[in-house]
Amino acid sequence: MASANVYPPSSEFASRAYVQGMDEYRALYRTAAERPEEFWGELAEKELFWFEKWSHVFEWHPPFAKWFVGGKTNVSYNCLDRHLATHRKNKVAILWEGEPGDQRQISYQELHRLVCRFANVLKGRGLKAGDRAVIYMGMVPELPVALLACARLGVTHSVVFGGFSAEALKARIQDLEAQVVITGDGSWRRGKEVRLKDAVDEALIECPSVKDVIVLQRTGSAIAMKEGRDHWWHDLDQGASEVCPAEELDSEHPLYVLYTSGTTGKPKGIVHTTAGYLLQVTATMKWVFDLRDEDTYWCTADIGWVTGHSYIVYGPLSAGATTMMYEGAPDFPQPDRFWRLIEKYRVNIFYTSPTAIRSFIRQGDQWPNAHDLSSLRLLGSVGEPINPAAWEWYYKVIGKERCPIVDTWWQTETGAIMISAMPGAVPLKPGSGSLPQPGILCDVVDLMGKPVGDNAEGFLVIKRPWPSIARTLWRDPDRYRQQYWERIEGVYMTGDAARRDEDGYYWILGRVDDVMNVSGHRLSTMEIESALVRHPAVAEAAVVGKPHEITGQAVACFVTLKKGNWNHHELGEELRKWVAHEIGSFAKPEQIRFTDSLPKTRSGKIMRRLLREIVTSNTVAGDVTTLEDLSVVTRLSAQHDED
Ligand code: PRX
């Protein structure tokens, strides 16, 4: 894992950076650790607009945290209105390109207008602070418009990634009891239409809370519109007022709920609130992305995931950036689409995932080499560990050995980046997230909470709450406590294993729970197992992550069948499609392996460790058609697992 190379910041980069050199980084870190109230209080006054100042900086009733208690602010106001009195009024806020090649450049002033109009549309449907909106859209500018309009009114939003199926969408709408769904007819992906409205129609059959559906016309294809429930965005928007003052909301008002996979079959609704979240995403735009006003900044994530919330919409707009959005696939119509976009828009900061980087490596250097990438000055990586070979390729072929790479470790629950180099300060080690951000007190410990010391593997924990920490799980505070705060007494348990080296650098080793990371997307083994056992042919299922050259991990399933005469080949295919239907195509298993029995401990727990070994080393060969007898391995390993 470790790489011998260390890359200190160039003096050119460091001399213009927001944080210059290790001494500055250490001073920031020390102040935040030793005098957190002063550190965060001063930062909140400097970085955010407040209708009313808070009475105290934080309150900590373990495990529940509150930040900027008693303060009143508004995220939409911070992302829009406050820039209108500055030179940013006519600056491009959102630079967008659709997959077919259509383009839009929306200034801060124009974005403010669009958001106010749409907020008035939502008001017109009776929505108010505390209500919930589910947003299921493609990557078009109206998606951030919808988020910011909700934030303006205090309507808590929940974006469901457009790749999720109707089933997954339904579960989220039901859990939230959303009053409105904001969607589109479809969106473009690899030249094909993703039919969003069809999925909404299917989901809503069992969602009585939803009174209105607002539909953006994007692809223009034929869709069903249900009288009284469904409305075209452009119809409601006609004549909507452009005046909509931002609500003065409490610092702890819930801004959004984002569902993510946990260790059970039921996704967790991560709740993020207003002021602390916004402060930390704004601050990390400067500390980590070293954002300058003249930069064109591009994060390639989808807004359906937390990366898009924090680092396409809220962080960049609050910091006054030009944030770029692209609708479609990286390889459409050719594998050089990203490099074409960087060249065309002169992108300066580029933030993507290791899976994307590994697939670019496979496509060959000729694609990036055919483009002028000289505008780039900083690169970023997120979502999964980046292997040193991919890091070196990114550094040389994309960054031309000029651009630092920030490998940013964080989670849906953390809201903002927790571990990452500050690029003008911290020497880089390929494969390591490097050092924690100010206010983030990490450690690597054993199950008793005892630090394991340098270079030993252990559980990555965070010892003190930070402003953008998830406050709770939607309507499930007990699960929040159990999941994150009780496994190791008194600290936030990340669920990741890590090692810290003698320089204090963190090396993330992957998940320690039953969560997989496929293409940087979190998937729970239990969620896929529950989907499989809902199929009439399946008796039992066990799912594990299998190492994969491009996507980091792939989904491998072991399945036992009910009595019957099954054609394994056909059923394997059917089950793969079934999982895509139940969850979404990104969760489609790579392998379905049929077996007579699943290896279990004497107390009946599935031995996933053993199954992981099997898929990793392929000691039991097989593909979708193989009928395996795992009883032998079970007998051999049961004793060991039980201990
Ligand atoms: O295992 C870690 C991995 O992704 C998990 C969080 O997933 P999610 O909540 O979907 O958020 C992804 C985007 C922030 C973590 O527990 N992970 C994320 N970033 C990194 C990473 N693993 C290694 N290096 C990273 N930079």
C-alpha cells in the first residue's frame, strides 16, 4: 500500500495558497483543538451571514451535538443573496453542460432569480418550513435550484440519486412522509434516456403523503401526467414572483436528509442541519480546494450523493465559486469527454473518484493527451482509497506533475471533508489521505478504545463532534447512538479501518462492517440480501464485496434456492436484474453463485469472512452456473469463526 514517494508542495503553489506551509497548518490545527469555541466562533462570524448571532458556539449532550445555538441564518441566503452586493453579482455561479452538448451559464444574480421563483412555486403548493421534499432528478441546473429553493423556505430536502429504482425511491418517500416530489421527465446518460417520471409513478402507488409532483421538462419524451397531482415546472413557474425573502431559520434547522447504506437492510436517513454544516463545507473549500475567486471548479460527483451536496452545491456556492456541472457519462460520446470539458471551460480544480481514474487509465493516455489540460492547478480524489499506482498516473498524466492531489476522506455522516492535505502546506504521500482538518481529532484504536500506536491497524474514530456532523438519523435517534457512539465508548466510530504512520498520516484501509464500496458508492450487504430473498426462488442469500480492478469492489452473491427445477444460468441473470430493479442498476451483482448451503457459525451467523476469502482468492472456482457445496469449508472454518 505505502509508496516511497513524497511530494512536497511546490513553492509556486505554496506562495499563493490559502494555507502556506506546515507551520500555518499546525497553528490552525492547534487553535481548533485547544480553543474550539474561539476558533469556530471567529470562523462563523467571518465566513457566514447571520440574521441573528448565536448565544454559544456548541452544546454537547453525548451523543447529540448542537452548533451555534440560538443563531438564525439561511443556507440559500448565504449561497446567493450575500454575493449580490459584491463583484460576484454577475459572476457565473453554475457552468453547465448537458450530455448532448447544450450549455448554460447562470450568474449569481440569475440563480437567485430562479431560486426565488421556484421557492414561490413551492410556497404556492402550501410548503413551509419543516415540510419534506424528495428530489429525484438528473444533473441539470434545476436540481441545485430545487435544493436552494427548499433551503430558502426551510423545507427539508432529500435527494434520491437518479440511478435508484422505483422501489428504493418509494422506501425513502415513505420513510420521510414527503409532501412533494420534484422530478423530471428524464435525463440523458450515455445517449439513452433515464426515465425518471416513470419510476416516480411506480413509486407513488404506495405513497399517500405525496400531494404534488413537480416535473421538469428535460428530454421532451412522452410521460404520464396525473391530473391534480402532477404539474409541469414551467407551468407553475409562469408568473411566479421573483421576490422571496429567505426564512430566518434556526442554526439547527434540518437542511436535508440523505439516505445511505448501513449494516442492516434499511437505509439510514442521515440528518444534516443548517449553520454548522454550511460553515464546515465553506471552510474546507478554502483549506482543501484552495479556492480562488477566479477559479473554475469542477466536482464530477452526482448531486444524489453527499459529495454533490457539499462540494457541487453548498460549499462552492457559499464560497462564491463558479461550480461546473455535467449531466452525463464520462465516456460519452467518446472516452475523452472529461478532458474535452476541462479544455473547453479551462477548469482549474478537478475533483473525481478513484474508480473514474482507474477507468481512464484503462482507456489509455491518448485520450487525455489529445487535450490541453494546462488550466488545471489542483486535483482531488474522493469516495474510496486511491491506490498509489492510480495516484501516480493522475499526478503525471492529468496533472503533468504540477498539480497537488488532495485525497479527501469523509463520509455522508461527516458532511464535510475530515482528512485531507491542505495543498499548499502538506507534503503528499500517494495513497494516504494525510492529515486531519482543523477541529478533527482522529485516532486509531482497538475495540476497547485504546490507541493502537503508530503503524498498527485499528478502528478509525473521531473523538470530538465537529460542526458538520450528522445530528441524528431521521426519526431514529437510538440507532444513531448505537451505530456511531456505542460500539467504542464515547467516540464517533467511522466504520473504517486505518493505520497512522510515524508522520501522523492516515492510511484508510476500508470498511470494517458489512458495507461495500462499489465505484465509491456505499452499498450494504444486508440491503442486497434482503432484495434477493424477496425473489420467489431464493431461500437464503449472503453478499460480500469482491476486489475489483476498476470499481474497487464488486458485488458477489451466494444464494441457496427453494425446492424446484431451476435453470441456474437464466436464474442468475434474472436475479442480477432483480437486484437492479429493487435497488438500482449501480447495485447489480457481478456474480451470483448458487450453493446448497451457506457457511454459518453454530449460532447461525453467516460467515461472510469466509465468503470474502472465497471470492478474493477464488479457492472455490465458479461463475453464475456453479452449484457449490460449501459445507466442507464451513466445517473447517466454523470453529475458527465462533472463537
Ligand atoms: O470507507 C470510506 C470511503 O467511503 C466511505 C463513506 O462513503 P459515503 O458515505 O458514501 O461517502 C463517500 C463520499 C464522501 C468511508 O467510510 N471513503 C471515502 N473517501 C475515502 C474513502 N476511503 C478512502 N479514501 C478516501 N479518500
